Amino acid sequence: MTPELGDGTRVVHSSQGAPGDPFGAQPVFASAYHLGGQDYYGRAGNPTWRALENALGSLEGGECVVFPSGMAAISTLLRTVLSTGDTLAVPSDGYFLTRKFVSEMDVNVLEVPTAGPYPSFEGVRLVLLETPSNPGLDVCDIAELAVRAHAAGALLAVDNTTATPLGQRPLELGADIVVASDTKAVAGHSDVLFGHVTLADAELAARVRDARTLNGAIPGPFETWLALRGLGTLDLRLARQAENAAAVHALLKGRVAGLRWPGAPDDPAYLVAAQQMRRFNGVLTFELRDVASVEQFLARSKLVSAATSFGGLHSTADRRAQFGDPVPEGLVRFSAGCEDTRDLVADVSHALGLN
Ligand SMILES: Cc1ncc(COP(=O)(O)O)c(C=O)c1O
């Protein structure tokens, strides 16, 4: 696909058949292949993975390797890059299972403030950012951190889940690796778990690919096809989600504590976010007084469901402290879905007793 085309065109045409073929690539349900062609055994590679890997790799500007979940992508990358005794730097805010996974590895973990100031990365093997971070929605300066990481001989990986491949291109900003949970906005319909790693370096990509083959935990063709089908509407969904997030942000401004959305010009992360992100998305955070206030909000809302994911078609809210995130009890990560903006704003306003 020609890179000059717009993102909407690129994702719509990311799965395209030839005359006489179906429009989208279809899932190929095969474990063994007649030898002599490109494929020989489904665990090593297959046409359904290739269709999605080509689409995501082309958007992100690297070589993509797909995985059955975001955690499978992250854990395989970490096991491939890190050896016993290595040092990994992670920002202070980030997905809790990534933090749990690294705490159980035989590596040293250096925690750095998400929005800086950043220390020297001397002696660090890998810096793993998450930006916008989860659930705090702070933003790390990818270009600055790439320079610092490389000066110290470290690799820089970015968890791009919240931003999506349309919202941010970390490899263009100097990062070496992108990891993501496509369970969220990329697949987008809350019906599949999925993940991927995209790498700038072909040799490291081959090692990650080999690790997947040896490990044997691979994505199924149907799940891969669902993610590819979801990718086709990512541009449209992100547009509505960001519009809804902006409207909910405007509704809540000055009326709830701890309101964060990197797309708002008065957000502390806005300047860096606007510089490095290509567009904003539907995820915002705010604090209600306590657990009961969050429960009341969810009980009164007809459009917002309690769910621990984000980026899907439906608006959802997640009280992160229930999963052990070190945040106030009433902190809500809110994922604006694709409902009509007017309906969502009216619903949230009613549910919070703002009207
Ligand atoms: C930022 C981030 N990274 C990784 C993951 C893990 O992805 P998955 O649930 O697809 O394994 C999540 C899941 O919530 C996430 O929010």
C-alpha cells in the first residue's frame, strides 16, 4: 500500500482481494500445507497472519509479528531481549500485568517518572515505555527517550496500545520496537484477544518470530481475521471515540477531580502528546469521591458498562483500584465508544447527577 494514502484509505484497503476474490482476506484454517509453497506448518507461519502482519507493519513502518494477546506479545519480547541480570527501565505508570511479569523475571527493574525528568540509562538493556500511560494517561516523550536510550546502548520499546498504529508511530520517532494489545481499539469490538510486536530491526524480528514458533502459543486464524476485519474501521471508530472523549471532557471539566485526556489543550500532557501523536483517542481518566460514587454512576448510566478493557465500540468505565493499580479508590478509566455524542453526553451527565 502506498504510504502517501490517508490512514482511512490504508486501513480500509489493508485487506484486499484480487478480482474474483472476496474483498477481505479470509481466515485460512490449515495446520499442514502441501510442501513446496510459502507455508509448511501453521505454527511457523500462515497466510492469515501475513495479511495482518503486512497491514500493521506497513502502518507502523517495521516488521510485525502477531500474538494471541497483548501479554503474549510483551512477554515474548521481554524474554527474547532480556537475559538474567539485565536492567529494564519502565515508567512509573503502566499496565499492571506488565509490571507483575517483569517483577517475576530475573532482571533488575529501574522505575522512572512517566513524564520525566528521566535519569541516565547507563547499564540499561531495554527501556519499555507506555504512552499515553495506563491508567494515568501521562505521556512520555518518545523522541527524547530514544536519544537517551540509544546514547546508553539501550533499546527503546513503546507499548502503543492506547494510541493505536493510527494515533502514534513510535518507530518514526526513534523507538526500536512497538508492542501492543490489539484486544483494544485495533480489533475494536470486544470480541477477541490479540497482540503484536513491530520491530525496526529485521534480525531482532526474526528472533521474536522464532520465539513464537518455539513457544507454540500462537494466534488462531479466526481471531487473526477478526482483528484484521476490525482494523479496517479503526480510522472511523477512532474519530467518533475522540469526538466523544472531547465532549465528555468538556462536560466533566471543573466538575470532577483528576480529569485527564491528553487531547485537551489544558491537559499537562497535551504539548508532548500533540507533538508526537497523529491523533487522539477515546480514553480519559477522572476521579469520583469513592467506590460507592463509581457504583452509583454505573448503576444510573444506561450507555456506560463496567468493563476492564478500553477502545471498543461501546463506552465502558473501569475502577482501576479494584485491579490493584496504585490509584485512588474512585479513579475511573473511561473509554468513550462510538455512540452518538449527544446521547453519550446526556447519559454521563444524568448518571453523574450533573443536570
Ligand atoms: C497498555 C496495555 N498493554 C498490554 C495489555 C495486555 O493486553 P492483553 O489483555 O491483550 O493481553 C493491556 C491490557 O489491558 C494494556 O492495557
